[in-house]
Amino acid sequence: MITAAQLRAARALLGIDQRQLAELSGLSVPTIQRMEASEGTIRGNVDSLVKLIDALGTAGVEVINEGAASSGGGRGVRLKAGFGSPKVQT
């Protein structure tokens, strides 16, 4: 799914803080904080994880799962093609 490190990296790519991500995803700030503090893969309510991934995707971030097509072969995040400005306005 998504790791805490990927979540922090995705937020950094977008240039947003935890409060802005909470607003984009419809989750609370404490939920975002708990997810980012996780060890390894984020565990949580499926609905919350779907909201998070959807919000990141809508903002222009693609989550790269382990084994997915990427030059390095590992997990990561990247901006989707066509999303030139990483700063998200809320």
C-alpha cells in the first residue's frame, strides 16, 4: 500500500503540511500524524487509507509500490506527468 516514508515524501513533493493534507483527504490532523509516525507500511482503517491515496493522486502524486515499474525497482513516489507545479493550493 503506502509506507510512512512515502507519505512524508509525497507531502514534501507537494509542498504541503499535515494540516493541508488532512483537508485534502478529509482526515484529521492526528490521523495524518499517526500515519506518518508509523513504522514501515501504514496500517489503518481501509476507508482512511483510500481517502489518503485518492487525495495524493488528485494532487498529482503517484505512489510506486515495491516491484512496480520504476528505474530503481523499489518503493517511492513521483509527480504524475502533467503536474508541473508541486505546490498545492488549498
